[in-house]
Amino acid sequence: MASSAWMLAVCVAALTVTVVGAAANKQAERNCSLTPPYLPSTAVNTSLQLQQLRVQMQSSNISAYIIPGTDAHMSEYIALRDARLAFMTGFTGSAGTAVVTQSKAVLWTDSRYWVQAERQMDCNWELEKDASISSVADWLMSELPLGSSVSFDPFLFSLETFQNYASDLESSGLRLNPITTNLVDTVWKDRPPLSAESLIRLPDRVINRSWQMKVQEIRNLMMENLNSPTALLLSALDETAWLFNLRGNDIPYNPFFYSYTLLTQNEIWLFVHTERVTKDLEEYLEAHCSDPLCVQLKPYDSVLQELSKYVLQPDIRVWIGTEYTNYALFQLIPQAKLITSTYSPVLTSKAVKDETEEQVLRDAHVRDAVAVIQLLMWLENVVPQGNETELSAAEYVNKCRSKQKDNRGPSFETISASGPNAALAHYSASVETNRRLTVDEMYLVDSGGQYLDGTTDITRTVHWGTPTQMQKEAFTRVLMGNIEISRTVFPSGTRGVNLEMLGRRALWEVGLNYGHGTGHGVGNYFGVHEWPVGFQTNNIPFRAGMFTSIEPGYYKENDFGIRIEDIAVTVPAQTKYGNNYLTFDTVSLVPYDRKLIDISLLSTEQRKWLNKYYETIRRLVGPELDKQGLHEENNWMLKNTEAFPELGSSASICSSSLTLIALAATLLHSVS
């Protein structure tokens, strides 16, 4: 995907993992205490860009310049041309903040990336291991004299980020000075260009609502807002893409395009790189008229100027979602003319799929299951030969997906990890870390695809040899957590954070846990992490028609990692008395590794759920495998979805039941 020589060089140098073993770390990391300093081959020389940036700072009387790792839309994934932090520091991790003064350059990042930073940065840079804004602010106050100017690009600061800096630096004597001209861009001579590819519209077969219907839907929500907004400003890239049923390719793995939208009751302003809008799209958007349902195309870079003009008008009020609006736009809107909510009505509307969106997303998961089943069967056959690796497995599943109808590539970089690598946070196999797959280790593969009708994300963990009892128990308890969330019934409007502990309970019972979130939203040919759906505190309540991942896990350091991830949709639940209840329907359709399941730990209800799930896989995926002529894969699927015995047949009684029986016997004995 890299489109520039610079990014290719950085990616070759990049190692996005922790190297296991102290000796390996000693060889791989820089040592700036030596004379001359020791730098690994992965370190990037940043002397020139720092020198040039400092010249720009001096000419503008800037004492410190803050460089975040995001873009103007607060995107999770960013385009190559927005990787300013990587250009300046050499560090390519997804989380970090840099500060440059005339005498020092410092990077702040969290513990996931400390080793990576030491491998990629040269000795121009210091590493701070507290990634909080308060740590950055404390450093600025200790380094700079009173009256110093601390500058930043306001397009790259969220409202929360700015407010935190302003609060921490209050009464410090330092001045926060936003400058809309990005100083890094002025010295980045070979900055990757914009994509020249035209935007595309989604085919009618995968959408139910036209963009005109969506615009009217959002206008109705604006009218229902008691604060009476006259305009809605959309800043997140998926907001505009969803509203107009358009897609692009500006962001790796995400079919988005640079854009803003200002929507009023009478006008629609679409800020976009207009040269990428074809004549057909202009006609589709009704771009040559001035009616309320005609889209006025405006240059992407004119958003600041046009918004400034709009807010000067009397009797206007602008509604923004604070989570994705940058500070540059926020500061233009007078407080008296500002209406805020955490998320815009577009994001909350997009979270609930309509009937067509739900069905085509289900269909995409059927085809995606074919690719994952192909991978798992292939690995089962070839791993014993000893020739396959983490990288070759990742390549194979991507190749399998590429042959499926409407596939547009992976939805993220495949996580293909065996043995101790699977226990590492944010592991990504590289030439240097690539492990050979063996029958003696567990293997975790977390992958997904982008299809015209949906986005997928699925994780399976397998073992081709004889797993230890600890591995089987840990896997089974992770599976129990997945099942417990999937089968639970809850009132509509319940927040995911109130269900999240169901995914952990079976692990907690034996003193195990995992350190990541339990699930996230997923879109229709959109981002693989689609906010604001999921199980975190800042996610919105569940309603019918929301898709989320369910992905508990367990990771034993330097040994193995387990994650079981499925996508599920919230659907109405039939209850005895109530009508407004929901449950989850799992749409990922790949069997779990039977070898790793300790059936004695599963309750009757968990076994019933698992058998019903396997019946669904057979019913939906079996015909697709036969249709594609994959008869061997179909036989593999049938073998791996055979029903488990339910309690009351030949199955053993689960451990929790034995405990209850023993307790009852003890009580009876004490009574007698």
C-alpha cells in the first residue's frame, strides 16, 4: 500500500513488535550512552528534518512545537501523507506525541511501543514513557522560560486534547499558540501526494436509503433537537461517506476520502478535493442546482474560510460532535452559536443498520467464512511439514479473501502470531520476527476483509498438536466468555459496558483476565473499528440492528495468546413477558478448534448455544462452499461442526455442577 519511497523505507525499518529475549533487545535497540552512539539498522536519521523545522520555529518565534500522531479528522488509521510523527521521529507506532524545541526533541508513547521507539529513533530523540498530556505539559513547564510560545496545528488537536493542554498549562506562564500552517509540512519535501483516484458511489444493490433519504433523515433529527441548530458540521470521514453513499481510498484499509460536510435545512456543502469528483458523480449529487437537495461542491481546503463566513450570520447555531471535530474548526464558532454532543446524529444513525445493510453485511460474512475455512484447513495440512510461517499464513488468507466476490482487500493488517508472539500487544509479523509454524505451539490469526457489502473481522486460535491442560482451560474459558455475551438477553438501551464483564467472568473465576476491550462496532464497507458501538464506557446504548465484535482473550507472557473474536448483530429477543429485549446473533461463521475445548467446563446452555451456532454454519456456509466447488473444505467444515454431547446424555457433569452437588451433600450431612 505504500505509495512513496519514504514510507517504504520507514516500513522496512519498522518493527511493530516487542522482541522476545533480553539479548535480542540489546542488539536491536539504540544505545545513546556510547561514544559514538550505537544505532541499529532500523533507526532513522532525523537530523535534517529537525534542523529545518527549528529554522521554521525560530522565524515564527516558537519555543516548542507539538506534533501529534493523528490527522484533521481524528482518524484511527491515517494516510501516509499525514504520518508527520513518523517523518519527524522515525517512529511508526500508532500512538505518540512529539515535542521539538531549539535544543531538544522528545517522544511520548505508551508501554506497547517503548521497544519499537528505541529501535526506530536515532539519538536526536529522547523517549518519555508516560504518554499522558499532563506529562508533556510538565516537561514543557520544566524546559521553557516564562512567556514562551508553545505552538501546534489546531487541525490536529481534538477539543479534548486542547482543553487538557490548556488546563495543565494554566498559570504556567506559557502561551498556547495555534498555527494553521503545519510546520512539518513546510519541511517535508517528498510528502506523499493525495490519491488521484476518483471517488466511487456504492452500487444500488447494497444500499436501501439514497443519499437524499439520509439527508432528510438527518435534517429531521436536527429539527427535533431542542437547541434548534441551523447547521450540522460533519468532520469524521465516515460521516460524509455514509451520508452520500460514497467511498474513496485515502486511508489505508479504510475506504474513506478527505471531506467535511456542512448541512443546513436548505443547503448541503460538501468540502472535498473536487478534481476527484467525476461528471457522473456530479450528476448523482445534483451538483449543478441550488435546491435543498442539491450538493454544493467546495474545495476541501476552503472549510475554514466558508465556516468563518457562515458563523458571522445572525440567528445561526452550529451542531458539532465533539469526539471528531478538530480545534481549528471548533474555535471559529462563537459559544453562543454552538451546540455540542459527543457524537453527531450521523454517527448514531449510521450505527443502526437498516434491513438491506444488515442482510448484505451478513452475506459478506458468509463469503468471508469461506476464506478463513480455506486458511484453517490448509494450515492443518501443511504445518506438520514445517515449511510455513506467520507471514506465509497471512499472505494465504489475504489471497483466499481476494478471490471472494466484491472483495476490496483486507480491512486491517492481518495479525498472524504463533507461540509467544501471540501474547504480544499489537504484534505484526515482520521478516525479523517471523516464526515458523509448528505443531507444538498455539497459533492466533486475527484478520478481516473489505467487501462492497460489508467489513469483516474475525479471530481464531488453534493448536495442531497436543495442547497443555492449561491451554485448553484458558481457551475454553475464553470461549465461555464469548458465548455468555452472545447468548445473553438484555433490555434495549443497555450499554455495552454493563454487559462486558460477562466476557471475563469465566476467566476471573480462576484468576485470569485480558487487557484489551471486549468489542467494537463494524461497518458496511467502512472502518473495521466503527464508533460509537461496543462495550466501552463511551459507547452508545445498544439498539436492534447494531453490529459489534465480541472478542475476549487471554495472553500468557512469553508462551501463548488466545483470542476468539466474532461479529454479532443485536436482534429482538423473544421473552416470556417483555417485548423490548435484545440478544446477539453471531454472523461470523467459522468453527472453533475442537482440540482446545474442554467440554466438561461448558454448561448445558453453553453447549446448546454452541451446537445451534454450528448448525447455522452448516446451513449458511455449506451451500457457499459447494457453490464455489470447495468440497474438501466443506467436508472439513462438517467434521469441525459436529454436535457436542449435551449434559444428560453421555457428557460428564461440569465442574460447577459438581461443586453444587458436593455443597448440597455437605449441607445434608450436617443437617442429619
